[in-house]
Amino acid sequence: MKAHAHTLDRPLSITEARPILGEIFEAVFKRSAPVRIQRGNRVVRLVPEKIPEPIEVFPEGAITISKERAEWLNSIPQGPMKPIFR
């Protein structure tokens, strides 16, 4: 059985959806529209979602503090929880 567009315009029962689940997923991705699967008065929506691009990581050593800057930061008096810069 093929998941036709007209079939996906209404909520499908689990019995209808189970044998064509792979086709339903493909249809959701192609149409970029949600599909509803209903069981009694409960509904599950399959919604396409684009995964965001990963945030680039700074290469090792890209964010550094010069020795002079670290000495200056370490010379500032700050309470008992003073961070140590290296």
C-alpha cells in the first residue's frame, strides 16, 4: 500500500500507519508538512525538523592570555575565591 497525499491529509489510525510507516516518513520529508496518527482521542504528530549546523569549536590555543596579561590579572586583589590565570 502506498502512502498517497490524500491519505495523509487526515489522521491515520495506528493500524493504517504501521505497514506504511517508512513511506509516511518519506512523505513527511517531501511535503515538509506534519502527519497525524490517531489512537482513540490521542494524536501523535510527525513533524519534519531541520537539524541545525554544529557550532564550530575554537582550535586549541585560539583563545589565550599573554603572560603579561595573566600576571596583571593575577595581581588584582579579589576576595577568597580569586581565579588564577595562566
